[in-house]
Amino acid sequence: MIEEKTVTAIILVAGNSTRYGQNRNKNFDKIENKEVMLYSLEAFNQNGFIDNIIIGAKEEEIEVVKEIISKEKLNKQVNIVIGGKSRKDTVHNCIKETNADIVIIHDGARAAIKQEYINSCLKGMEEFKAVTVGVRSKDTIKITDENDVVIDTTNRSNTWIVQTPQCFERKALLEMHEMYKDEEVTDDCMLMEKGNYKVKIINGDYTNIKITTYEDLAGIAQFLKF
């Protein structure tokens, strides 16, 4: 039963925001007069399954993060952990700082997170050691070689766009991080796949977008009015 497990939420805000194009961290910009990262922080703070929260941040931005979260009345312990050179390194640093049974990892730039995503992801942990939120691809996906020549086409009905949050048994994920420390991956599910763990995908929805470009701020503001 998930109620018997301890759960740490990890919010990642240490990215470079390269595609954002504003020479600043997108997590610190505001939507409706509230910093982007606060939408995720509030969601996890309000969730009854979550015991504590870790924020993975760049060392030079820790004071900014502290200032932002000081505006919130939080009822859970929040710790800030120095991020690494990559998303993978940041997650590794964060999961080493908790002894929880389960970690639920979320991109701070996905401000339209809903409680149902968190709850469904965690409930899935009753059967699996790795669960992620995702949506089915609306488009046909082509696989290419290094010269951008198509070599395969996925079956659209079995093709998913993976989002966050993502939930993991902490001990298993930590083992995979240390076993595949030199592997390049784009999310932690890939590490679990390498270890032959089954990864369950839970249906999310298309509003759960990650802010990537500056124009995304205006679009996601509409999704936050649910």
C-alpha cells in the first residue's frame, strides 16, 4: 500500500533554459504573478502522500530559490540540493539526500501539474518500481539515422510522449544511476529500462506541457485556470 511508504518529491530547476532564449532560468519567470516553480512546489506541498520535498538547483541560483520559496507557507520540509552538470547528475545528487522508499521526480517547468498526476503515479508504484505520466502521440514518429534518413516508423498507437512526474523505488533508481553513471539518458525511466525494470505509463493529458520557449508562458497560463 502506498500509504505505508515514505515519499520524497524532487523538483528539478537546475536546467540551463537554453531554448528559452531569455538568458535566465525559466523557472524563475512568473505566470499570473507567481514564479513558475511555485506551481509545482505548491502541488507537492498540498499532496497527502508526500512526506518531504527536495529542490535540485544550480549552486549559483540557490539564494534565488530560497527567496522564492520563502514567500510560501509550507507544511512540509523543503531542502535544496546542488545540481550537477546534467539532469541525470542533478537527480543523482537529490536521490542520495533522501532515505524515502519512493521518489517522485518532476520538472519545475511543468507548471500545470495536477494532483491526479501525482496520485496516479504513486498508486502505480503498488505494482511497479517505475511509473511515469505520459500521453499518446498524436503524430506519426519517424526514427532516423545520423544523417536524418528515416530507418523506421513507430506504431502510433503504441507511441507515447513521456512527461513528469515520474515515480521510482528509490533504492532501485539509485542502483541504476551508479551502475550506468557514464550513460547519457534523457530521463530516469531510461535508466530503469537498462536495468530491465518494467516501466508503467499512466495517462496524463496534453496540458501538462514543459515550458521550453518564452512563448510557452502565455499558452500555459490558460491551462492553469482549471
